[in-house]
Amino acid sequence: MAPLSNARAAEPEWRTAVSVLGEPKYPADFKHFDYVNPDAPKGGTLNQTADGSFDSLNPFVIQGNAAAGLPPSDNPIGGGLLYDTLLSQAPDQPATNYGLIAEALAYPDDFSWVKFRLNPAAKWHDGQPITVEDVIWSFNTLKTQTPLYNKYYHDVTKVEATGDREVTFTFASGGNRELPSIMGDFPILPKHWWEGTDANGKKRDISKPTTEIPLGSSAYRIESFDIGKTIVWTRVPDYWGKDLPINVGRQNFEHVRYEYFRDSTAEWEAFKKGGIQDFRPEPSIGKWMRGYDFPAFTRGDVVKAMFPRHSYGLMQGFLLNTRRDKFKDPKVREALNFVYDFETMSKNMFFGQYKRVYSYFTGSELAATGLPSSKELEILETVRGEVPPEVFTKEFKLPVFDSPQALRDNLRTAIQLMKEAGYEQTGGKLVDSKTGNPFAIEFLAGDTTDERFIGPFMENLRKIGIDARIRVVDSTQFSSRLTDFDFDITTPRSVMVQSLSPGNEQRDFWGSAAADSKGSRNYMGIKNPAIDKLIDKVIFAKDRDELVAATRALDRVLLWNYYVVPQWYDDRIKIAYWNKFGMPEKQPDYIGIDPFSWWIDTAKEQALKAKAQ
């Protein structure tokens, strides 16, 4: 991460954008993102679907499930469709933010604080101005009550008004290079509304779920909802930020409607029917390869498209809950990796289209490969003796199942590792050699379709004597058990996505303090002092080269501790959509697609409706 300014001054310069990876793409006077159609027409409805159910319109508490369009309760970074943030993330450049509620920001060369100057035009949907007091109240409230914010903004020690429209965040120390930028991701909430009373005169409580429609500030507001079933958003005609360059040509739909489905099969049938889900990212390679044979696709009313994925690294896998005694021994966790046969699944289920996840930052330059570089070794030396020795001398490689002999060899290795961990085979069962208790695993799943890819893994586990079972629960229970870390092994509905500029969020993913914090993303319960030290190396990296080296060092230590059985990934974005949209000639290179830069083409929509009659 190159310094954003080499100039040193008593008072840092105000700037309208910030990039952690270099210089922002657009100048201060830019008119709009270069991929959008600035003359895109407004109107029409975007119909979408959502999984499971919802019971709350407050996403900033770990209780309940927030409605679609709001930030997800398990990762409420940003403001969703309802709340504006201080800055807005650029869709076409990584780790780059432009002004939104804040028209400008400034920070010193040592990154020890950042100040924001609020846009005087910024207002809530009730017409009241967004104030410095709103910013201060929002930060103090959400950092206190929301585990993710508490970890993400751990190094922010103070927030205070330093002018009529100026707010300053002070950091615990200098050197946290991404903090000025990620402060811009913070959603600002209306203090006057949350501290007021509802229609019945009852005082509102932001620490609890609510079904009262909250006051917002962004391009959309909630028009109506039916708990657990549907929620409809409507575009705010006098939205204060509609003419900002980051918004020109975007937010073109008059309404956004989400309908909920309890399982993926019903959701798929709804898409094929039309009028319920207008476009879908296609998560199933089976459907992508063979499922698009229904009449609407055959006649060209439904279109498939693929875009390259550049915007993140990821980890997707079976997460092993080390809070359970059975998974505390690394040899047990390693053994499970020698049971998972990706190659056969890839051939039989995935059409050879998926690649194996090989890192916690798969698909990015941050992933550790080969042997450690000299920069990595220098960082790893600080934790020598606290990490597996293989970190220094061996390339991390997952077992390969490319032949029947490889299957037998890998299962034998798994059995040997389990013996070293204190288990023995008795009567075809793997039991604790001291207690005689069988080794049993329950997979927690949130959809019946999960059985398809969990089943082969369970079959191999049973071959070595492990009692493997699956429990499928509804989405509400799945979310609740994930929040409470109540599982042996699970796969979250969403992958563990990493930005190209990792930093403070690493504490929430792998930090010891997050292990017992319900609602954190440390699903595996990692409590490892060496990993905590490496997280700090990432957060306080002095430049991009050091950040990459520190992240790779962290990656190696995570991998060699076998907290996860890695699964698969696709480096393409696959979508299918009903042919009712107008789209810009290109999509943003960084995030791949920006559906909110699309618009409803009324002629195409009328043609679809005519065919449906």
C-alpha cells in the first residue's frame, strides 16, 4: 500500500477520495463512473428472491434475521439500501472510496487519526440534516453492541466533533493504514429517530430487533413488508445524494421487491416461472450446465452470462469447530482433510468446472504458494516455536484423490493420524482408546440440497469408522446455531470473502477475542496467540509489499493448523436474467457486475408480458 501523499504538513490536505492500494481512479471533479449510462431511465421493478425468512428490520444486533436489502445480520458492514455511509466504495477499483455523507476527509502521514467533513446537503428521509452528532452516536452505539464493529474498529479510541460539520476519529496508534479508509464504510444512523418513540409512544431500542420501518438516508426506503415473506423497497424521489457522481446512472429501479423461499428448489422454480426473480447468480454448476433447458431459456427470454471475478479472495470449506474437544487436536483436523475426496466430486458432480480452494485468500495475490519468501520468513520468525514447523520448510498441499490407490493411501494416512491423536479402530468403529467412546460428527446444513455434497464426505468418513451424520435445519435455526457456534462441522451459506486489502476484519475472522464472541465470523473458534500476532502484522503493515508478505505468512499458519477442510471455488461470476434489462456496454472490472447500474427496458419488459399472456 503506497502512501497516499508524500507531503508532510502541520494540517493534512482535504481529499475527496481515498485508495489503500494507490491513487483513486477519478479526479475530484469527475461526473460519474465511466462504466455507467448517465442517462439511464428510472422506473420499473427489480424482482428478487431471498433465502429462508426474516423477522427484524434492525441488522445491527445478533438476534434475529434482518430483511433483504438491509446489511446482513452476520456481516453488517455498510448501510445496505437504507443507510448512507461516510464514503462509498468504488465498484471499479479495489479498496477505493469516494465521498458520500462526507464530502472530504483528511489524515496525517502516520495514520493516527482521520477527520471527515460532512456534506451540507446530506439529510434523512424526514428532511432533517445528517449531523456530526449522528456520526458520533452511531459509532459509539454500534461499536458497543455489535461484535463485528467492535473487532473491526478495535483501534479507534475516540470520536469527537472538531467543527460544525467536522468529526474526527482518533486511533490507538499510528500505522494502521486502512483505518482512514474503512471508517468510510461505517453506516450512519439517525440519533433523533432511534432515541425517539414509536407510534404507540414506546421508546425505541436499537439494541433489540424491531419490525418498525426505520428512518433512513439512502436512495431507497422500505415501502412495505410481510414478515418472513416479502419486503418492498421504493426509490426516494428527492434523495439528497442522487446527483453525486457515485450515484449518477445508478439506483435506476423504482422498486426492489424481495420474496422469500424456504428452500433452493422452490426458488429455482420461481425463477423459471418469471416475474419473481429477475436475475440470479447461479450457485449450482449442475444447473448451469444442464438445468437451463426450460422454455423461457430456449426461446431467449432468459439469458446466461459470465464475467471474470477480480474483487476478492475467499475461503470456502467445511469449518471445524475447535470449541468441541474432538477437534482440538490438529492431527484430527488434518486427518479429516485426508478423507475429503475433491477430485471424484469434481468429476462426478461439478463437470470439472470448479477449482480446489487452496488458501484462505484463494484467487488473489495474497494467497501463500510455494515456500515462504524472505519477507515472509522474516515475519514468521517472530512466531517460531508457536506454529507448526512445516510452515518454514514445506509447501502446503492438500491431499489429491486421482486414483483408487490414492483413495486407499489417503484413508490409511487419516487412520494413522487418528491413532496418533488417541483413537483406535474397534469392530469397524473409530473409538477413543481411553474411554471407548466412538468418534462421531454431525454436519449442520441449512438446505436439503447440501446433502448432495456432504454425502460423499460422510461416506468416506464412515469408511474409516467415524459415525458421520447430517442435520438439516431451516434457515432461521441455521443462522441462530451459526451465531451461537452450536455445530460440529458446517459450511456457511456465504463463503468467507476477503478483500484485496485485508486488515482489521482479520480479528473477527481468526482473532482469539472473537472466538467466544457470539455473532463473530471466527466460526472455527481459533484461539492462537501466534495468529493474533500475525493479524497485527497484517493490520500494521507499512506498505503493500509488507502487507502481502504478512498476509501470506498468516495464510500459511492458518493452513498448517487445519481449521478447515477446503472445498471448491469458481473464478467466474455466472448469472442468468430475464431479458427485461438495459445494461451499460461494460460492467465494472473490479466487482464484475453492478446490477444497480442496469435499468428496466420497457419495450423488452412489455414483450415478455405479452408472451406470458
